Amino acid sequence: MHEPAPKPPTSDVTPAHIGIIGAGQLGQMLALAGIALGLRFTFLDPSAQAPAGRLGRHIQAEYDDERALEQLTVECDVITLEFENIPVSAVTSVSHHNAIYPGARALAVAQDRITEKQYFESQGIAVAPYAAVDSLESLGTAVEKIGYPAILKTRRLGYDGKGQAVLRTPADLPAAWAQMHEQPAILEQMIAFTREVSIIAVRSTQGELAFYPVGENRHVGGILHRTDIHPDDPAQAQAESSARRVLIGLDYVGVLAIEFFEVEGGLIANEMAPRVHN
């Protein structure tokens, strides 16, 4: 049984109207926090059962539906995203008529693992050795460069260990490439890290920056199980420095998370997610 949606505080001022592309659990938590601040919400999501749909107006349509995007643009004061795998074309279309954060560039960087690695490198942020792979033959060439053990990942999509294959010997290559369904992939050197940490960072439209404490991530079965916060974590300063460069370089507005591997020499950036986090 669903609990009733919270009611916003009463006010004589018309509350800001926020559009959210995506109405899943992150959109739900974002809206619950916003309603407490007196904000109103309209969601665009193709699912009739989208969790956040009851917290505002729900436009049920595909994320790139032009008519639905136009409705969202007209109704709302500003628009944001619940998750990063929304078509970049949809964000670009909205940006011509309304403010949308994060923008299309950040989304394009985060959606392609090669582009993401290249962006980190352009900002002076260390990454694991990697190579692009688009065939079984190029996988063989890449593994000669990267060495074993290595991990093959789809360039797009994939999360919680999905779309990945570990390579330990040449015999692993054919099955790993088949697992990618012959889609463009990235081969990364498997890093012997001491721990995985993440930082959540925020940048305002005025360029103000804020950083949450670094969290140490613990996984069970390839899925995040818990995140521990340690006071005065030694990784905080480097994580903040990296996040600052990413945010400013992308002229980013909103909440962003970056995941790192901690090794003896410091932090190696693994991936970023341009969205709110739970």
C-alpha cells in the first residue's frame, strides 16, 4: 500500500516548477526532497508504473518524444535528469528552449567509456590503461598492449558488473567478445586497488562548488552493498581536486559522482555519473 504523497508547504509565492526526465527511484527521492522545499514537479517517463509519477504530473512518453519534450519545456521553469542514459538528442532539443542541467556535453562524455576516459585524461586525471575494441582481431591487438588480467566492457550502457568480461588468458578472448554482442567495447587493465571510493560533488549556476565526504564502496556479487564514510579520509583532497576539474571543465551544473580506485600512488578515476545519487 502506497503512502500518500507529501504535501508542499503553504506559501503565497508560486513554487518553482521542475521538470525531470525520468521518474524512477532517483527521481522519486529528488522530488520528495524538493516538495519539502515547496517545489512542484512534472516527470517524463515511458512507464505507467514509474515510482515518481504520483509526486507530480506524469507525462507518459518516450524520453525522445518531441511532443512530450515540448510539453515539459513549456510547463517547467527548469529541467533536470534522473539518470544518464537519456538520448543526448533529447537534452539538446530541450536546451534550445529551456534551461536543462546537466547539459548535453556532460551526458555525451559519460555515455561512452572511451570518451569518458579521454575527458579525464584531458583534465590531468589518471585512468587505467585502456584501448578501444571493435572486433575480435582488435581485441587481440588491445590485449597485447594492455596485458593480462584485463576487463572488457561495452562502451555504452552496462552497470553493476553487466556488460563486462574478465580476460586472464588468450582462450578467454572469443567468449568475451561474443558476450559484447560484437558491439564497440573498451579493454581496461585490471587494477589491483586497495579500495574503491566515490565523491559526490555539486556545482551551481553561479559556479559555486560543494563536495560531500568521500565514501568507501563495498560490493557483494558485483553490486554496491554499502558505503562507509571515514572522517578525514586521506582520499578527500585528491577526489575533490579531480571533481573540481571535471565540473569546471564541463561547465557542469547539478550533482555529479565520480568513482575512483585507490592505489599506492593515489586515485585512478574509473567512471562518472552525471545525476543525483542515493
